[in-house]
Amino acid sequence: MEEHLINNVLLGLLMMTGFAIVRMRSLLAVTMLTSIYSLLSASLFVVLDAVDVALTEAAIGAGISTILMLATVALTTDEEKAPRHKPLLPLFVVVATGAALIYGTLDMPHYGDPMAPIHLHVAPTYLHVTPEEIGVPNVVTSVLASFRGYDTLGEVTVIFTAGAGVLALLGYRTRRRNSQNPEIRKMVVLRVITKLFFPLILLFALYVQFHGDYGPGGGFQAGVIFATGFILYALAYGLGNVQRIIPYRTLRIMMVAGVLIYIGVGIESMLLGGKFLEYRILADDPVTGQHLGIMLIELGVGITVAAVILIIYYGFVSRQHQEPPEDT
Amino acid sequence: MHDVMHGVLGLYNYWIVIILMMTGFYTVIARPNLVKKIIGLFIFQTSVFILFISMAKIEGGTAPIISEGARIYSNPLVKALASTPIRYPTS
Amino acid sequence: MGAAVHILSWICLLGGACFLLVGAIGVLRLPDFYTRLHAVSVSDTMGAGLVLAGLMLQGGLSMVTVKLVLIFYFMIFTGPTATHALAEAALQAKLKPVVDDREP
């Protein structure tokens, strides 16, 4: 009952945030509202038992997206222009589509119904087979990394391509001196606390990375948290100092290395006489092999994701400081 | 009366999802600003995840991490499906 | 023993909820940025702190409590830091506080 209540309240809040996002003009405020929206949906995912998705949504939506969106808003304008005429046609289209979709839901199985068709077919098999064949408690990880390993490979390639695309579009400009905003230099409290928390964030990222088999987490979330730690450091100490820790060149190598580790695991299993990405060949014991394979590919995913996010961030920020801000 | 209440509560998630979806859709088609359009897509996308995950929930179930003492697990496959595309908006 | 802990934890949770509510009302009602920030910090430290304390009492001596202590540790450091950074940034952007300059 309490779960229903929390679920319904969170959905109501989501709806209100959505309306506020549409109505507001200031893009800065809209960005912050988007972050709130993301955090609300992450909480909703926890209530709905999707902890892995919640962790991803919290890290990506509320964290990285907001930072990148703020960087975009800083590069362009902060204010949205008022529309010239009343948007009657879009409103009509939206209301009509919505009404049709709501009519379509009337036949759907009710929320929480254990006999809904979705629960009767493939899913029970995964729940049943995972403990014996994979030996990993987190079924979502086993589905993502082992049963559907090809999909995850595709996903890593997409992320890699996204990174390469941003690299090609935004480019990267090396800067001679550390042109940090001098006002942030004065914020001693922020800088000290950042120094205190930077190692803890990295430690947490490693925990999420290697504990992904047993609890919510995995390579993707860990990569994002890892990148977040560096971005926080860059915000407090300037981009130049972060580049002394992870230079741009290293990031480019990391971006490729992650994908190569993933594909390498696949090829290794082929060389040992199995199929592509058949982990149980990797060790004498099939379950150990699965563990090893999942750990290695999650590592590959984590490395690529962290590198791509940092590359996108470097690209945005190096562009931002170069050009003097135009007067508005 | 009880039946109507039950039906409304059972479909409430899907209706909110549709409202959110339409909010995002409206932002995409009615607002000229590109940042706003992207945020509209973001709202739309999140609403699709909520739709998926609402369908995956089983009354009284727990997160699909095998542990002692838990009997019913919510659908893991849908979660895996939902956590694959969630990663694309990074780009 | 069990009942006493239960009641204590509920007192903590409800107290935390009250502080959160006060903070929210403050954000809506107070006149300018700095005073609103002050309201936020109330819900940040006392509200969240009491809710976490209540949850720790519910969790008992277990792994959950350890994690909650870590979250608490994280919150008492990051909340005030964020508030301080925001105030400092506003000050440097030359945002003037609203001052009551009527004659007493």
C-alpha cells in the first residue's frame, strides 16, 4: 500500500515538473528542472524495483546531462524566445494522440498484476537459469553482460561512435595556460571539500564497477561516476590541473581500449574453441569463466564510458574559455 | 464503484506516462529552441522507460537480485531492455 | 525495547519531515536569494539528518545502517559546501540582498 502511495505521489510530481519545464522560458531554470525530473524518475525506478536503471538515470540524467546541458547553455543563449503565435495545431495533435493512447491502455493488464503476459514467457527462464549457469546474483547484469552480450557490445560501440562524433564536431583546443575562472580560486571551502571527496568518488566508482555482479551497478554506471569525479575536480581546480592527471591523449587511447577489451574477450573465447563471447570457455569451470568474462567486459564498458564522457566535457570546456563571452 | 477505483489505480501509471509522453512531444513540435527540443525528447524518453518498468513490476516483488528470503522478483528482462537505451542520451 | 526504538524512530522521521516542510515553505515565502538559501540549509541538515537518523534506528545494527552513516557523512559535508558556494557565487555576481531600510 505504501509503495502505491509513493509511486503515485512521485508520478504526480513528475507530471508537474514536466509541465513546468514546458512553460518556463529561462533555459538555465529549465536545465535545473530537468535534473530534478531525472532524480524524481530515478526514485520512481527504485520504487518499481529497477535499481540498475535507477542508478544509471541518477548518474546520467541528474549528473552528466545537467553538466553538459549547462555547458551548452553557457555556449549559446540563456533565454528562449517567445513563440510568435499560439501553438494551436501542435496542441490539437498532442491532445488527439494522447486520447488515442489512453483509449489504447484500457485493455492493458493492471499495474503489478503477476499474471500479465509479460511475466509469463521469457523472463522466468532468465530468473531460473541465472543462478545455475552464470552464478551471478544480479539477474540484470547477467542478462546484459552474458545472455545479451552482443547487444551490450553494440551499445559500447554506439557510445564510442558518439565520442568520436563529438570529437570530430567540437574538436579540442589545447590551451597554453590554466585559464580558470579567478572567482572560483577564492572559494577555499569548495576546493578543500573537493579534494576530500575526489578520492572517495573514485573509490565508489570502483565499488560500483566490481560489485555490479552482486548488487545494482556495473561498468556503465561506474564509468559515469568516475568521470563525474574528474569533472568535479575540473570545476574546482580548472581544466589544466585535471589534464595533468588524465591528459587528453590518454583519454583517446582509453576510449578505444575499452571497446578493444570487449572485442578481445569475444575473440579469446573464439580462439579457445567457443563461440564469440562464450564466456564459459574462459576458465576450467563454466561458472568461473562466466564471472571472468562478465568482469572483463564490464571493465571495458567502464573504461570507454568514462573516457567518452570526459572527452565530451573537455571538448565543451576548452571551447568555452577560448572565446571571450559575447555581450548580450 | 470499487471496480472503477481498482481500474483507475491499475492504469494510473500508464496514464501519467502518456501525459508525460505528450508533454515531451509537444515540446518537440511546438518550441523552436533546440535546447528545449532536446529536453522534450528527454522527457519523452524517460516516460517510455517508466512505461516499460511499470509493466515489469509485480505486486510484492523485489529487485531481480537473487537473494535468500526473496520469493518473487520483478521482471529482469525489461530492466535490461530499459537500461540499454538509457545510455544513449549521453551523446 | 523494540517498541521504544520504533517510537523513537518515528519521532525522528516525523521531526525530519517537519523540518523539510519548514524549509520548503521558507524557499517559497522568503524575499530574496540569501534568505532562501538559509531556508534550504535548514531542510538540508536538520531535515535530512533526522530522517536518516530515523531510518538508522529502523535498520538496527546491520549493513544498512553503515551505508546510512556514510550517506549522512556525505550530506553533512556536501550540503553546506554547496550552499556556501552558491552564496559566494551570488555575492561575486553582485546580487544585492533585500534590506529592510524603513525607519524603525
